[in-house]
Amino acid sequence: MWFHFGTLWDATMPTTITLKNIPDDIYARLKSSAELHRRSLNSEAIVCLESVLMPGRQSPAERLARARELRAALPADAFRAADIDAARREGRK
């Protein structure tokens, strides 16, 4: 679509927003999270928005944390290497 002043509008171009009146504690948490993940504030804000608005998408760190939680909840002898190998062999029959 062409605008009257001669520029082309690209429908795939990302939208820009400005956030105002962000509470200091929220800003500080966003900033420290961005530093921890080695992202810009903008990138960290996008990741945070995606995690809330598109919850089906999990970061690798979130998946790994969940896998560790599940593993920790299992009894220590729940899955021994010999049991896993036996199940694999049985599944191939």
C-alpha cells in the first residue's frame, strides 16, 4: 500500500509501542532479567509478552527447568539404565 507522501507501507513491518509510567520495581526486574539473559530491554520485554500472550511457546530454559522438576519428583531408582535398555529392546520386537 502506498501512502500519499510516496512511501511504501509494509504490512509485515513490526509495530512499535511506547510504555509509560512503568513502576520502578517492574523496570528493575525487567532490566536485571535482560542482563541475566544477555538481551536488550526491548528484547526482554518482547520475550515476557510472548510468554504471557503465547503460552504454548516455552523457552529452552523453561523446558529444561520443568524436566528437572519432573526428574526430581521421581524416586531415585525409578529408571535405571538397565530398565531403559530393556524397554528399548522390547519395543523393537
